[in-house]
Amino acid sequence: MVGGFLGAGKTTTLTRLANSYVARGKRVGIVTNDQAHDLVDTNTFRSQGLSVEEVPGACFCCRFDDLVSRVGSLEDSAKPDVILAEPVGSCTDLVATVIQPLKDLYGGRFEVAPYAVLFKPSHGIRILRNQAAGGFSPKAAYIFKKQLEEADAILINRADELTPAEQETLVQLVNAQFPDTPVLRVSATTGIGFDALIELLGQSGRFGRKILDIDYDTYAEGEAELGWLNATARLTSKTSFDLDKLLTLILGELATVCRNLGGEVAHLKLIGMDDAGAFAVGNVVSNDTAPRLSLPSNISPRDADLIVNARVAIDPSVLETEVRKVVAAECGKMGVRAEFRTAQSLRPGRPVPTHRYATAKE
């Protein structure tokens, strides 16, 4: 399981890990997780030919039995040597509620790897310095810090976007607050540091033992600050249109609208897929970062499916309204009609774990 805050790069990390294991001759299965259905990440993995199951509706901790069931489905269908799991980016306390139960109840079935957590530089540097993090309150920052506190290893991601001096500053900040936790510098985009990461994940020993002292009231209130939207739409046009350009325009305008409304962007993620299976994925990971196509499609279809996942610190009903308006407007500028098929907007509910271990069993 690879954790980390919303927009930290978990999906890109798991994709690179999966391909690395496949290159080593191993079969891989993936389990994704979200508070709602229609997850961009699941479709991204499937579009790349990876075996994937999804646990929707709540975090792994609250859907522990579903997690085990989805792993069982992968065992039947893909017979994986390695299972990669991506928890919800607003969740923490996963050692006590997921890793320890797996090790205790299913120790004869699974060997649980060290728990690595991705560090998101765009929000992390402000949070660790106790600076204002845009629209995030201290309660949301509390979740970010707790995620790092329970990690067996902290991965400073996006190293390719940071200067050596910026990397060193982040390493020093992390070491100062989590002095007993190994720190790796990685880039899920370029593969920097991934040989060391795979070596770490292959280790066995006394991992997954950091049981948090956590206030569930603060945790629940921090999660509930985030407006959560998953939506799908069918895009149609009488003439071909540039899918990559359209996704970039939608992402840029959504980020601008959220910023103008005073909402801090945790993550905006889109996937566009044509009927032949080609796809593009784009992201915005904070109010201070530009739209980026992590996986461009280089296609110009006349019809495509769009999935929008938005995690922003504003009212979810407002978020849904703005997403619908922006998608329709930006599509209209390119002569594309957007017909929304589904939309789920919510605030995450209070976490109620299936299991919670007060002490580590091993």
C-alpha cells in the first residue's frame, strides 16, 4: 500500500511500480479506493492494461472486508504475485486499521510490505512550516502530518521538478519532524529513486507498527472540509477536436474558478477516453500549480467519455455547479457538446473503521 495526500502522485507511482514489477516477470494486481464511484484512477489503470479492482464508498479502513474481497477477485482473475493498493488521499490511521489487521488476520495469505507515504511538495512545505495552506485549515494539515507520522518510509515525490536546494530543504524539514523515518527522493514521472523504492518495498521485518495517537474528531472535521465530486460526461462533436487541448482548458478554468471562490485545490483530475480506447489524463494539484497532462493522448476524436474527479476545500454543491458550468463552457468554445451522465458530490463522512488495533501485533 502506498499512501499520501490528495495530489501527491499515488496513481503515477503505482503505475510505474506495476510496470517495474511486470518487467521483472511478476504478475501485478491493483486495488483503488475512493469516497465515491467513477474514479479516474481506476480507468487510468485499466486503460493501460493493468488488472484493477475498486473499493468505492469510503476508505479501506471502513471497507476492510471489501478490500479483502477485491483482492480475492484479483487472486482469481489475475493470480498476482504483487498487489498494489492506493488508499483515499484524505485518509490516515491506516497502520492500525488496515496493515495490522491484514498482518494479524491474513498473515498466512499475504506478506505485507513496508508502508510508504508520498510527500506532496506543493502543500507539504507550507504545512510543515506551519504556514497558511490556502483554503486548508489546521485540521486538514493535521491529516497530512498524521499520514507522514505512520509511514515506514517517506517519499519526497516530484524530485524532477525541484532544484537540489529545494530537495535538501524538504529533506531537512521532514527529518526534523520525523527523525526516525527513512526519506527517499523520487519522481514517479521520470523514475528517479524507484530502484531504491522497490528494494525498500521488498524488505521484510518489523514494519507497519506505527500506531497513531489520533483524535478522530479532528480527523473527521479535516476530511469534511473537502468538497468531493466525481462526474462523468459524454462529449460529442460534428467535427474532430483536440482532446488534450480541451482537457487542459477545462483544468485551467476549473482551477481559476476554485481559486476565485477561495477554495484550496487538493486535486483536480480528468480522464478523457475515445471509443477506441485511447485516453488522456490531466491534473492540477494545488492553487499554485499549472494544469498538466500526465498522460497526453495526441488524438482528435469526434466522441469521447470524460470523467472528472475534483477535491477542493469548498462546498460540494458549489463545486458540482461550477464543474458543470466550466465543462459546458470550455467544450462549447471548441464546438463540443457535453452531456453529463452521472455526478456525485459530497463531503467525506466520519471514518468508522472495521478494525482498529490499539497496539501492534508484530
